[in-house]
Amino acid sequence: MTRHLHLNAFLMSTGHHEASWRLPESDPYAHVDLAHYVRLARTAERGTFDSLFLADGPQLWSSVGQRPAGALEPLTLLTALATATEHIGLIATASTSYNSPYNLARKFASLDIISGGRAGWNIVTTAGAEAARNFGLDAEPAHAERYARAAEFLDVALKLWDSWEDDAIVADKAAGVWGDDAKIHPPRHKGTYFSVEGALNVPRSPQGYPLLVQAGSSEDGKRFAARHAEAVFTAQQTVEDARAFYADLKSRTAREGRNPDHIKVLPGIVPVVGSTEAEARAHEQELEDHIVHTHGVAHLERLLHLEPGALDLDAPLPDDLPPESAIEGAKSRYTLIVRLARRERLTVRQLIGRLGGGRGHLTFTGTPEQVADAVETWFTQGAADGFNIMPPVLPSGLDAFVDHVVPLLRARGLLRTEYGPRQTLRERYGLPRPANQHVPELPAALPQPSSALV
């Protein structure tokens, strides 16, 4: 079979660049406008993307002075988008630190049923003291503890999704039997973090489980991904780093006894597209000119665990930053940003400019041909199975990618030209539907005797 790119549209209010909302074309209220997201979803579907994705966190992100803040709850929004689209997958971020397995398993099963098998779950552990304090905690749980809780949370969710066998519903009107109680399997789970007794109150969904997505690249994150994830969103700045991450994660997955082809690696890319390279550079400069550096400095100081006032805009990062081992928050993103600043000898001002579009994800600026070349290079050189497309400005950035880059990828045989027969999100990612853990697998068929022996 021809190997095709997996493309995911990462949708964020007016765009991923922090200054996108200040452009004349942008609607500062788009982040709470359903019509805005319907348009974006249909554009991504026109580009035959595999899926779209919404980030989320149980706290108010950054300062409301910096950019449009707050966001519609993603499972609610994706349920609305399910009725406005036909093919594209719908991936929501949901935290294992600040949810309960029963309620969340029910919500994802409901979305999968409503969408006809297009739901995906981006499993996050949620870093940051701000979120912790919203749930009665004085500080965020330790990094390792968050991942231990996530592993048990997922285990319980899988038990809940398997608590109904696929044929539990009998619907025998003549006999007066709607369902078969023998095919309902309450989890009766008692663990370190959760105690969950009863079966889910939603039947098993079209995919069995939603597509399981993970985005952490720390040691704990990669260990979790190798055991459980089916798609991984990652941030890499160079093709060399991306190839190393890709090879490491595929190897870890194989050591866990899983098929490495059943985990898809999708680095994030922020494509700034222009009809000429000069036009693309002008777009990039326009965005950078609209950055308010006081916001950027404050955010960077929080991310680097520095006291306010520790950074000088026109100086490099301090030499005495804490090591990754001392960070309990987003470990891998911390290391990526520090390495970027050191490697390219950036001042704080320059670093803020580099982070303004993708918060550590690769920003690529150029013509449609140059963007397509970069995508093809990473894809064919063992650095990616596809990409998390993060337009700097929405909707124009997604329009530019779909209208000008997608046709080039199709012409090169790297991307489907149409969706074809209706598929679940798992099928589109080349993944099997998981068997229910309560239903024994049928033995392989015995070989039939040849006609000469009959």
C-alpha cells in the first residue's frame, strides 16, 4: 500500500501566532463563534485532513490582555462540528488529572456514536499550579505521579468502553428482551487513584475506543506513549532531532510488544505561506511586529521558572537555568526552548519572536513549493508519519495551506485526493478496531482438506 501523510488541523481561535488577533482580517471574538469553527472544519475536510484537534486546559490561559483567552469546552464544540462535517476526525484534549474516568469515558463514547466513529482523545496530564489550585490543590502533583494516575485512568476508561459487548443489545420485541445482561461487564475497579464499580451507561461505540493521542515528549511521556498511544503530537525544531525522536519512539513501541506502525508520529509545523518567499517573509514580519514583548517576557519567565524581572530583552537566557530534572511542569517543552535559544544564540527578544507562532513548534516560512518540500523531506526521511498543521492566522492560514500546499502534496502522491468510502478515524489512521477484552478471540480457521483427499 502507498504510504500517505496523516494531516491533523490544530485549530486555535484566531491562529497559533499570539499576535494573530491584532491583524485587520482577524475577528477578536472568533474563539467563541461556532460559525468560525464550522468554517475551519469544512476547510480541513476539503483538504482531506485525517482529523482536527482542539487543545484545552482547566484554567485561564495567560493574561487576558495578551490574546483571546478562554475557550469553548472541546467535547461540546466537537459534538456540534460532528453534525457539520462528514469525514474528518474530531480529537479533543481532556486531562487525566482533573477528570473522573466514568464521566470522561461516557463523553467520548457519546461523541464517537454521534460522529459515526470519528472521535479521538488527546490524553494530557496537565502541568501547572494554576490548574491545580482550581481543584483544591496547593501545587501541581509531581510529574511521575501525574503519569501514574494517567495510566490507571486510561486502564479504567478501557474497561468502561468494554463494559458492553458489541452485541449486548438484542432488541427482540416479540420476546420482550431489549438487551442481554450476560454481555454487560462492570469494571469493579479498585486501584491507587480510582474506584469504579458499574458498567458504562452508553453502549460500545463504533470504534470501540476513541483514537488515543498523546503529546508529552519527556521520558515519562514517551514511556506512556509507547505503551498506549496511537498518535503522538510532538514538537521538534530540526529534522535530525525529529528523526531521533521518531526512531526512539518506534523502538520503544516495539519493545512494548506493539506494532510500531500502530503509533503515528505527527510533529507540529506552523506554515507561513506566501506566493513568493519575500511575501511569506513579509507575513512573518507583520506578525512579529505585532508582538507585545512584555507579555512574552512574563510568559517565558513562568515557563523557565524564573522570578519576574529576571530576563533582559536584549540579552541571552541566563546561564544558571534549572535542569530539566527540577521541572515538574512541561519538561520536554522546557528543554526544547532552552536548547533552541542556546543553539542559535538568541536574545530573549529573538526567542520570543521564534516562540510567538508555535510555542516551540517548528515555524516554516516560504512558498507553497518550499513548504511542500519541507513536509516531504521530513516524511520520507524517517522524521514523521504526518504533521500537526498549526496555521499562524485563522482562517487565512488554513485556507493558504489547503488551497496551495495540499494540491502539491497530492500531485506528489503523498496525500489522498479524496476520502473514498466512509471510514472511522481509526481506519483512516490504519489502525484496527480493538477487540473487547471480555470476548475471547476466535481461533484461526483450520486448514481445509485439499480436493485430492476428499
